[in-house]
Amino acid sequence: MLANAFLIALREIRRNLGRAFLTVLGVIIGVTAVVTMVTLGQGTTMAVKSKIENLGSNLVMLRPGAGFGPRAAAAGVPNFTESDVIAIAEQIPGVAAIAPLRSNMLSTIYLQQARNTTVTGTTIDYFAINKWSLADGRFFSEDEASRGAAVAVIGNTVRDELFGPDDPIGRKLRIGSASFQVVGVLASKGQAGMGDQDDTIVVPLTAMQRRLGGRSSARDISQISISAADGVDSNLLISEITALMRQRRNLQSNQDDNFSVFDTRQIAETLSSSTRMMTTLLTAVAAVSLLVGGIGIMNIMLVSVTERTREIGIRLAIGATAREVLWQFLVEALTLSSAGGVIGILLAFALCSVLAPMIEVSFAFNLQINLIAFIFSAAVGIVFGFAPARRAARLDPIDALRHE
Amino acid sequence: MTTSRGNRDDLPGTQQLLIDMQGVRKVYGQGDAGFEALRGIDLGIRQGEFLAIMGPSGSGKSTLMNLLGCLDRLSSGSYRYAGIAVERLNAVQRSLLRRYHLGFIFQGFNLLERTSALENVELPLLYRGVKRAQRSSMARGALAAVGLAGKEANSPSELSGGQQQRVAIARAIVSNPTTLFADEPTGNLDSVTTAEIMNLLTHLNRERGITILMVTHEDDVAAHAGRTIHVMDGLIERDSARNAGF
Ligand SMILES: Nc1ncnc2c1ncn2[C@@H]1O[C@H](COP(=O)(O)OP(=O)(O)OP(=O)(O)O)[C@@H](O)[C@H]1O
Ligand SMILES: [Mg+2]
């Protein structure tokens, strides 16, 4: 009986290929959109998470301006001085390590190869605070840092792009207008979402101040990174640093902070709430397209109801029972919508494999969303394909035959 | 006129009637708006008869035909088909009665569009659960019997009106029904094609003993039948069998 229903349903599909195609297309569009959007959205979230994990867990950052992110670089906001760094290190309990940072986008040249890279001047604590480890060579020494020696530790991307197969250790590298010797290569942190963390060169702060870009004032520290000692409440640390900095900057109680202190958890929350919002938005868009696909299917089915009702009349007259007719329609609707669902999922898989590398997120097959989209598409097929047939199959055969 | 009605010496009532309607009424609509299309039909038909139903337009011929063919339900009265009380059957049982005993031919052919003649004829066999190989050979046989061998792959739009009606007849007889119901089977056909179809029906009646009930407007068509009843305003006004002395 079920085999029969299959045979009859397949003949019916073959008979109405145009209608079948449109139905399947509606499901394909919906399923592809939903699966692609959700998969890429989750890939982005995962990328952001891993980037944050690479930052270090007990990291506290001090930056000029309000908030973090691109807005922080607002003009006219005073940077920090080295005495700020010393004051924090000496006056705030619970600071395990502290590193001043000064970063600049500079041109770098090795032999024929040239490219622009973010160059950071800092102290050796920086490596520990930001969880950098070495792939090759060494970090610069305490002595080199205080002398302002022209030594550089380069990121993996810089090594690949500038040196290619050559061993960079000991080579001279041109940064800006000065020559630096490479002493170490950082272990890769990988492509983690926004930007390449390995596209970096780290030099002693003193070397940066003396040799690169000249020193216009003592206020040339653009960021202070601090790692909290184990067991220290980072909220307490943040409020203590805030109080100290307000005092050092002579801010009155009615003035807002012109700097910001935040820890990795806050970054994580902000970033993940924005990616969550993006994912929600994309999912909503995708859900709408699934709905539009469903409405398309409904439209096709309603338009064909007249023809189908007469067809049902013929079948009933010939001796089919209402139940057999309904089975046929159910099988037909299910076949079409699952075909659409499977094609949609495959298409989404293909689309994700192409798009994920383009937007630099990792692409993981998500069984759950695929299942949901598939079940939804099947449900759409059943509801819109099957419901009109239900009414017709209940008619007396002559009423179905007479249907105009 | 000879018919395969059988032995004229059989007395009425001594032979079991295939179809036995008593006081059948059919009301369309409800209450005051209701219209009584059949107002008390008594009709007995024996196995193997070829009956023509005639009468003016709107007299209730199709209504009667649909009740006889179990396509519609009576409002009151009783209807026995081969001893089965049809008015007591549920929808599924009526479907099964149609499936195993009745065949239909319509004025508008009612074939499935975009479907080959062979698959159209196979349709009743599908619902009977006939296996693939047998299904195909039975359907080919039925098409050959109506003179359409070689047209198995043609869809309705690739066939003439007469050929489409032959496919419909093949579909109706492929499952060896006891009774064939035909509502104006030649209503859409020209006179030459009409003669062909009528010869085919006569042949089926005589050679296979299929009981045929047919609605028609044309005397030439009715002339093929062994018995003619005239319907008027929802009542049987004349019955050639009674005139013949029954
Ligand atoms: N579904 C229906 N609803 C309401 N009235 C109907 C319906 N079907 C038929 N009638 C009415 O019942 C009467 C008999 O109709 P029927 O179709 O049986 O006539 P007929 O004898 O077959 O006519 P024709 O020769 O034109 O086909 C007509 O007055 C018609 O208007
Ligand atoms: Mg009629």
C-alpha cells in the first residue's frame, strides 16, 4: 500500500514537473539561507571567542579615550607616560606584570620584500602578559630593552612574507628608517577573526622611541597592558587603576574619564554580544526567506487545487479510497520537500565552504541547524501540500469531479 | 433488436436483479432552498442489460446515473446493487464497490492530463494492487480491445476525441467491471466517431456480458441499447421494457 502510494506519487510528480520544481525551489531557497546564515554566524562567534582566548585570561588594559575598539583612537585624548606605568606598578596591589605599549603601522623591508606591519614597542613583560611564546630564537633581553638595542621579535606572518624560506634569526631588517636585527620568531596564534595577530613586530619600547618616528613628547604610550596576579578581583583592580589615573590626570568629579580600563571578560562580552546580535539578525533574515519559500509553495498548491480536485475526483471514481488519495499526497509533498531540504543543505554546505575562508571564519558542520531546517522544510511541504488535498479527498467523488 | 439481456422467457422477479432501486429521491441543497432532482425512482436492471436513459435537459438523468454509480448518496429510498444495500455503505465501502464492480465513462473523458494512455488505463489496477508486469499486460490488452494498440505512449493531448474516449473505455473495462456507467459518452463526439464508440460498447455488452447503463440525448445512440427509459422531472416516465409487456 505504501509502495503503491510511492508509485502513484512519483507518477504525479513526473506529470507536474513544473509545479514540483517550484515547490522544491521554495524549500531550497529557505533551507540554504537558514543553514548558511546560522553556520557562518556561529563560525564568526567561534572566531571571536578564540581570539579573545589568545589575548590571555587575566589581562587588564588601559587605553586613552572612552571605551575600546576603533573609537578609542579619538583625536585629542592624551596618551600615557612612563611614569603612569611606574605609578600603577608601585601603587596598585595585585599587578603581576605590566607593559607599556606604543604601536605604529610602519613599512618593513628585507632584501626585495617590503610590506607594512604593526610595530609595537614595549617591555619584555609584554610577551608573558599576551601569552606569546617563541617558535624560534629568543625574546629581547632586559639589557637590550634598557639600552634601546635595535633588536626585533617578529610574528609568523612577517617571517613568511618577508623571509620566505630563509632563516630570519640574526638577519637585518629595515623598519621605517632604521635597521633592526631579528632575534626571535613568535609562535603563531593563527587567523582569529578580525585581523591577523601574527602580522606583528615587537621591539623594545626604548628602541621604538629613539629610532622609529621620533619622540614628540613623554606622552607616547598608547596602551598599558597589565596582568592581574592570581586570585585578584579584576573589577577591584579596574576601579583602583581608574581612581589612580583620574587623580594623575587631575580630573574633577564632574569630568568623565578620558581613558578606559577594561579586562578580557568585558571585551569578550561586548564582542560576543555584537556577534550574537549579528547572528540573530542573519537568522531572522534567513527565517523570513524560509517563510517566503513556504508562501511560494502554498501559492503553487492553492493554484493547482482546482486541477487537483478534479484529479482526486477521477481517482475516487475509479475506486481509490480517501485514505489512499491522502497517502499519495502526503508522499508527494514529503518527497518534494525533502528533496528540497537535501539539496538546500548540500548547497548551504558548498556556500559555507566558499564563504567561510573569504570572511576568515572557520566552518563547522552544525547538525542541529541542518536538522531543524530539514524538519521545517518537511513541515512546510506537508502543511501546504497536504492540507488542500485533505479537503478534496473528503468530498463525494461527483462533487470532486464537478469542481470548477 | 437483440440484446444480451438473456432469456426473454425469464419472468420478472424470478431472476435476481443486479440493480434494484425503490423510491429513490435526491434533494440538492437544504430546506426551502432544496431542489428535488429525483422524486421517487423505482428501477430494476438485470445482469447483462444495455440500458439507455433519455429525457430532456435538467430532468435528472445525470443525477440518477451518479446515484446508480455510487458516486453520490441518495437522499431517501433504497438501492441494492447485487444484493448489497448501497445506502448503508460508508465512503470506503462505496470506493471498494466502485473499484471491484463498476466502471465509468464520462462525457468529458476525465483522463489524467500529461499521462500516457497506458498509465491512464493502469490507474484502476494500481488501486487493485495488481503487480507491475500483469498490470502492464492487462492495460495493453484493454487498449488493444478498444482498437488503440500502438497508442500506449500517447498522452490525452496527443489523441483525438474519439481516441480519448476509447482510452476512457479501456480504463473502465480493464478491471473487468460488472457494470459500465456512461453519462453521454458520445456527447463530445462527431457522428462517425459516435458510431465507432457505440459499436464498441455494444460489443462489450454482447461479448463480455457487461451490463451497460448509458445516458444519451440522441435516438440513434439509444437505438444501440436493448432497453430505454425516459426520465421527466425526476420521475421515470416511460420504460421500453414495460411497454414490451413486463
Ligand atoms: N449539484 C447540484 N446542486 C443543485 N442542483 C443540481 C445539482 N446537480 C443537478 N442539479 C439540478 O438537478 C436537476 C437535474 O440535473 P441533472 O444534471 O441530473 O440533469 P440532466 O438530466 O443530466 O440534464 P442534462 O441533459 O442537461 O445533462 C437540474 O435541475 C439541476 O439544476
Ligand atoms: Mg446530464
